[in-house]
Amino acid sequence: MSTSLQPGGDRPAHTAAQVDAASPTNPTGAAPHTNPADTDPDTNPTGASPDTNPRGATAPEPGRDGGRISRPGGRPARKPRSAPHPLRAEWLRGFAPWAATGLLLALAWFAVAKADQWQGSWGATTELLSTAAALIGVPFALAAGSWQGGRERRRKTAELRSSTARTPLVQLLAAALPLACWLAAAQLLAVAGTLAACAPYASAGKPPFTVCAGNVLTIAACAVLGHAAGRAVPFRLTAPLLAIGGYVVVGALGTQRSGIRYLALCMVHVVGDNDLAVWWYPLVSALWVAGLAAAAALALTAHRRATALLPLAAALGAAVLLVRTGDGLLRDNPLSHRQVCDTSTTPDICVNGTYPGMLPEVTRALSGLTGRLEGVPNLPVRYEDLWRDPHRGEAQLPNLHPIGWNAVRGEVTDPQRYAWEAAHMLVRLDCAEEPSAQRIRVTDEAVLRWLAPDPRSEGMREDRVTRARQEGDTKELASLRAEDTAYARLTAMSADERRDWLGRYFATAAGCGPEPSEVPSL
């Protein structure tokens, strides 16, 4: 067979000529570009080695670019990037982060608006967190999950979703769990901020960690339950109707007097510092709604729908346990049966063991009253602060609970008014209304005014005088003048004379039935 020689050498015409390194068309000395199709198995059915072309010519050696395949224009081809995980978009973009932000703002607003009523009391903080989670978090999570669950139908991508390789259950969890975790994180952040704000003013007890954990799990379960409902009924009104229904159901269950009230989601029925929730109560309450969410998800997506019966049975078992246990889910706070006392005053001052840090503040507020009573005989032994009637020789301390009235953030809000209320506990004000007791009432009022002067009470007296004069009520004017006369006489006494008179007065002030002749007059 004859072969023809090319001008550049003795290679056959049918052989691919290699470009000389010194050729002007290849100044870098790199090998010429090779067609990728030559090395593609799909385009090389003959099974030839990828290092040779179909005609047997040897492939060019990698050039100085490190073996990177070059485009015809000399630019290196970009390495293909791997596709992001499907959950990445759900976690970082879309609806879930915005929903969590909205829930966090709603919970924060609720806590800040009522800050005076819970800062300084773990019991009040528990009540606030439970109420906020039940009335705000649960409806919000149900609505947000429902809106997320109906998006495929709204976007008309349900057929596309059904054609993917993932099972329906995996698809549901991939769409629902990011939102559930975001909402749970928002609830957890709100709880952490509330507990941190309460800690500097709470002087006894400990944070309600199990209650908070149960609320966080319940919010996450409600998001999944709402997602299943939104996927089953994918209409735009499903989300708001589910939010309204959740609010109504939780409120209706929480106001029941029977054991069924303990089925209210997130609503732990702790009032003040007298009760504590047993440690497993919030967790069983979370299991109650988590079982419902799991049953709904399996009934909607599982290949064998009967598997939904298992979480449904767990939910019903938790519900029966909550209802049957009833008030046994709460136990007495042992601190509420103790007192912390200051014995350097007369009478002694005792505050409840649930807020011992208030004792210095109460002692300071009552310092004027106890100073005036120093050395006076026949006084009660102590001011007590327990949930019972005072025993003989005791007087009731004015209420420091609920937080937000007389005490806010570890301080007495109005010391003068608080001292007036404490003095009120020592006298028989409004004990009897018979005409024969008029002189006793006048004496009691004079003693109260002297023990604890109060600008508010003086203003009320001036209003009574003005109104009696306008109405021409001579009886009321005569009573007010008698009180002023008695107060002036008590004020004009010497210290020893007043101390002796007050001793005789408090000897008869323990009850409401002394004869008028037994009470010393002014």
C-alpha cells in the first residue's frame, strides 16, 4: 500500500500529525486539545483504550496546566459543584425562620408586658411561661405547620413531589421538621430569656426546667400536627381556622374544674409559689400531643396505615394518665410552709420561705411602725406569713403575693401604704357596726392614724369631710370630728404615758367582742 508523505515529515496522510513544540501555532509546547467524546465510553463502543483515538493515534500528553482540560478558547473548565442538601433550603430560607421570628416576638412581648407580675417568683414565672406557650405558642405552631403543609397544593407541585424517589413519610418529615425545630428554638430562646430575667430577683426555689422542656417539645409536636392537617386539607383558610380552634380548645380545657383540664396543651396549672408540678407531668403532657402528631403523620403517609395506631395508643394512654391523676400532678411546695423571721423588732417580722430575700425590705418598710411600738406590752408576738389564719399571739403580715401588687422585683412598691396595712392588722377596724361600738371605732381609727401615717388615707379623709359638708351629713361630720379629737389627744401624750395607754389598748384589741368600758378612751 502506498503512502503519501506530508511536507512536514514522513507520517502517513491518514495519521494525525503531532504539532511540533517549536511550531508557531503552539508556542507553549502544550498538547493539542482532545475531544472529550474520544474518551467517553458511551461514544467508544469498540472498547478502545481512552489513551488512543479510534484510528490508533496516541492521545497527547497533559500540558503545563496540570492536566486540566481546556476549553477551545484556552480557559480551564470549572469543576462541577455538588448540589446542596434538600434540607438546607428548608433550614436557612423560606418560611421557617420567619415563623420562628414571629413566635419569638410574640412570646417576648407577652413576657415584657407582664414583667412586674413574675420577676422574682419562680412559681409566677412557671405560670407565665405555661400560659404563653398554651395561648400563643400552640395556636401559632398549628397555624404555621398547616401553612407549610399546604404549600405543594398552593404551588401546584404535588405531582412533582409524588414522582420523587423519597417515600411520602420522608418527604413530610423533610418539610415539617425544620419548621418544628425552628419554632422549638424560638420557644427555648424565649424561655431562656425569661428565666434569666427572673433569676436576679428570685431568692428561693429553682427554675422549672421540666416544665420548660415539656413546653418546647409540645410546640414542636404541634408544628408537625399542623403540617399533617395542612397537607390533608390544603386550603388557605386551614391555617387561621386551626389557630382559632387551637386557642379555643386549649382555653376551654384549661378552664375546666375536673381532671380534663390537665389535657390543655402546655398549660401547667401552677398558681404562685404554693404548688409545684411533679417532674413527669410536663413530659407526659408533651407525649400526649406528640402521639397525636405522629399518628396523624403516619396515617397520612405510611405505606401501612395501621402503624398509626401505635402512637395513637401512646397518646391516649398519656391522656388517661393525666385525667386520672388530676390534682395529684401538683404537690405542695415545702418552702411555702416555712418562714424566715427577724427577731430584732417588736413584733417579730416573718416572711414566707418562698421569698426570704424580701425580709430586709419588709423590715425596712415596717421600721417606722415597729419603732413606735417599741416597749409597748400586750402586742402580738410576731407577724406571720403562712397560708393559714394567725394563731393566738400572731398578726397577719400584709400580702406580698401575688407579685406585682405590694412587691415588684424584690422591693416593696409603697412602703407607707404597706406599713398602714400592717398596722391595720393590729386593730379592730370595722369589727362591729352597732351604735354602742362607735367609741371603739373612733379609738381604733386614732390608733391606726398614729401608728402608720399614710398620705392616701389622709386624702380619703379630706374627701369624706368635703362630701359630708356638701351633703349636709351632720352625723358623718360629728364622727370625723371625734376621730380628729381622739388622734390629737393620743399625739399630745408623753412617750411613757402613750406607751402605757397603748399597752392597755392592745390588751383588748385581740378580738371584736370587748365591752366599750374595757377599751381605754381618748
